[in-house]
Amino acid sequence: MKYRTLVCAALAAALLFGTMPAASAEDETALPEETALTETDLPEDPASGDPVPGDPPSGDPAPEDPTPFPTEPVVFSDTEGHWAEDAIRRFSEALIVVGEDGRFRPDDPLTRAEMAVILCRVMRYETVSDELFDDLTEDWYTPAVQKLRAAGVMRGDENNRALPNDTITREEAVVMIARAFALADSEEPAPLEYPDADRISDWTYGSVEAMTAHGFLHGSDGGCFFPADPLTRAEAVTVLNNMITAFMYAPGEYDFRPYEGLADYVVIASNDVTVLNFDIGGTIFLSESVDYDTIRLKGVSHTGIVLQYTPEGYIRRLKASTRIVPINPELPTCSHDSSLFRLDERGIMHYDDPDVTTYLGVDVSSWQYEIDWTLLKAQGVHFAFIRAGYRGYESGDIVADKYFDINMQGALDAGIHVGVYFFSQAIDAEEAEEEARFTLEMIRDYNVTYPVVFDWETLNYPTARTNDIATEKLCEATNAFCATVASAGYLPMVYSNQSVSLLYYELGRIQEYDFWYAEYRDHPTFYYDYDIWQYGSSAHLEGVPLAEIDVNISFVDYAAPRP
């Protein structure tokens, strides 16, 4: 596959837009009624040649849209050699811009109607507002304007007018684009350093500040913003081109293997799309008609969020390994601020909130061999989870960890609090209960003050006995293990990672148990709440000379007296 380098052209005596969007409004009286969505505001779900980033797979038509829509790319007669030529060509090939009489008129001012049509074609809005702007008639742009009204992107002035034939100013465009892409205004805008910042309208100031703070806006021609200047057609396309790394408007595979760097916004507006080999740092937007269950993400790293537009507004969904899944609104969301995590030079995680105390822990098995627990205690290790045993992924036999007694006694002698875990490959409740009874027998002579953990994981082997387990069976097994542990007077806990917890579990059925979450990053990205975070599996600590070791940060001191 080949791809075109996305152009970030300098706009002479004009505003420079960075790699993503902003916020929008039409008129000073419209903005105070509502603001752009923040992440926490998002409603939860009730339930020619190879493709290039942004191009549909060869041979697949773009889906129909009642908005006037190009049927084939246009080779414009007036864009050759223009600074925005590549961006205009890309948007023409994606059937977003069409021009007139073979001309694009790149340096002409863009009207509000034209902006509406472009945004409608990019985002593939479908729902049309029942409330008509007073100055609209049956024109070519009317469906697009009314779709943007339904989406909250165009709100009109105090007289319920869309002013479709007026040119759109830079600050109006920033606000409108940001609404389309759910970039929130700053709640307390900081002073802007643009020399003409005092000319920025109050109702756009928060949007301009938010976009500038994210690095998406830069001044030009002496650093000025030029808020009231008209936006040209070329500038509008360039803004969107820089924001959107890829749009996928037809079924098929989109392989980004040669793409280097971190992608920004991605728009998926078709069912049966498979995205391959892509690192996405921004938001994945799903259009209104997309069935998210038909989207597959293979070899895709995504550190942003997934939003899908609905007639009620954007709702957030979750990326879980290769799939996109709905949010369970009944589960508590993460209570930890990801920006406060800090990894020190030893590879130890800290949480920089003076009101929160955290605790360093490790988890070990026979794979760590001989451990000097006194050295671990000296490095600040407060707790340890010791593996009691495991079930064979093929045979189904239960096997005790050969270092269990050595590790338990060594940790306790060093003054480290202990919990235990069993590596499960149970396929039903009966097997999970058997694993719990085995674990309880193993720990009966030890002072276990941390939880007893059910650690069920998938294994990448075709012969693994758990490969086809149903969610119902896994939840029943988990509850059977935890109930057996609780009945013996210990605190049960569930260990899982993002993929297993979202794809294999129905988390609502196990939410009564404390949760130990695994994700190996410098900050966690899990949507739901957790009590312990396993943030690494390859730490090198004194006292463990022959192997790497798993490290954890706990928000609970389970050894302390519980109310």
C-alpha cells in the first residue's frame, strides 16, 4: 500500500491550523445555550492503486447520501501548483468536494452553506432537523444545513437564520468544526497570546483557546489570528485534511502498514470495515448508520476514544482489542486521574495526588525462581500476590506452583503482606469451584491479608481448552470461585486486562468483586474503575536476580482494618 504525505501548508497572511479541530458557533447569541461536549459529558450507550489513508478501497462505491454528492473524483483545472493541491485532490478522491465547471476556486471565500455541505459529507450525518431555519428554501445545501442543525453544529442566530450564503469567518469555522468533532471549549480559557486576541469574539474565545492549547492552532503574519477574516475554500479543506488522517467510506480492508507516526482523527462511515496496522492517537468517529459490531481493528493501537454520532448526539463506545463494544452505564467509571501517574527512574509507578495513598506491590510465581524478599521490602514493596497454582490449558489438570510455600514464607518473614492468585483455565463453574477449594487448602496455614484472586486469561494456542468459552460460562465460573473464597472468610478479587474484561466478561455480573486491572502503559486507559493496576511485567528489582517481575500499584491497603 502507498500513502500520500498529509500536507500542512503555510497559509500566507492567514491562520495556521495544526493536526486536529476546534469549536464553533454561528453568532454571539447562540453559544451560551450549549457548549461542545467534554469526554465526561458524553452520553453513555444504553446498550487508483492501493488504498491510501482517506481513500475508499478500490472499486467500492461511496454510500448514498441524500445531500448532493459527487459520483466520481474531479481533476480540477485551477489547483495545479496551488499550496493546497494535495489536500484538495485527496478530498476530491474521497468524493467530498466537487467544485463547479471543473474548477475548485481555491482562494474564494467559503460560504456557510458550503462549509455545511463539506462537514456533512465528511461526517455522513443522516438525521435531518424537523425545525427549519427561517431563511432556508429548497436549495442544494438545505439538507446538509438541516443535518448540521440536528447535530448541533449549526445553531443559527437570534432570529433563527442560518445565513447560508454569508461567507464564514475563521472564528466561526473553528467553532463549527469543533462542534462536529466534539472538541470542548476550555471551561476557564487562559489568555491568548495572539496580538489580535482582543478581536476574538467572546462566544468563540473558549474554542480558540482550547484548540490553541492543544497545538491545533497557530498564528500567522506576525502571530495574528484574524478572527473576522473569511476562510477560503482551500483553507477549509486544508484544516480538515490536517485533522483527519483517514476516512473509510466503503466496506473493505484498510491496511496502513507503511504509515509512520500517530494518526489523529479517523472517520468510519461504513459497515464491514477492517482497519489494519495503524497507531491512532485521536478519536475514532463512527457515523450514524454504522453497526459498530461489524468493525474490526487488527494490529491497531488506539489511545484516544471512540465516538458514534446518533440523533441524540455523540455516545462513547470502547475499543476492546479487535472490536468496538458498547458501554455499560451501570458500572462505575474510573475514579483515577490518568494524568497523575508518574513512572520514576527505577520503573516504580507513583500517583501524584496528595489526598490519595497508594501501595507498591509485586506478583510472582515459579518463573521468578529464587527471590530475596528482604531486598524487595527495602525497595518499598508493601504487598505481593503469590501464585498458588494453575490449571493446564490442554490437560485441565490442576498443578501447584512449586515455589508457592517458599514465596509465601519469604514474603511474610520480610514483613510483606500477601495475597494469592490462581491461574485459571476453568470452562465452567464446577471447575472454578474446584480451583477455589484447591487455593484455600494451599493458604490455610498462612496469614493472607490481601485478596484471593481469580486470574482467568485467554491463551494464544489453538488447543487451549478455553478458546470457545461463552460469556455466560465465564461469568458463572468467576462467581463460583469468588463465592467459594468469600464463604471461607477471604476477600475475593478478579484479575483481567482490557481485552478479556470487555470481550469475554459481562462486567455487570461480576462488579461486586474488587478488580485488579492489567495494562502495560505509562498510564491506564480503562474506562471502568479498578482497585489495583498491574502496570508492568518486566521490572528489574533488586532481590529478583534471575527474572523480570510484575509490578502493581494499589489504591487500597487491604492489610489495614476494614470497616
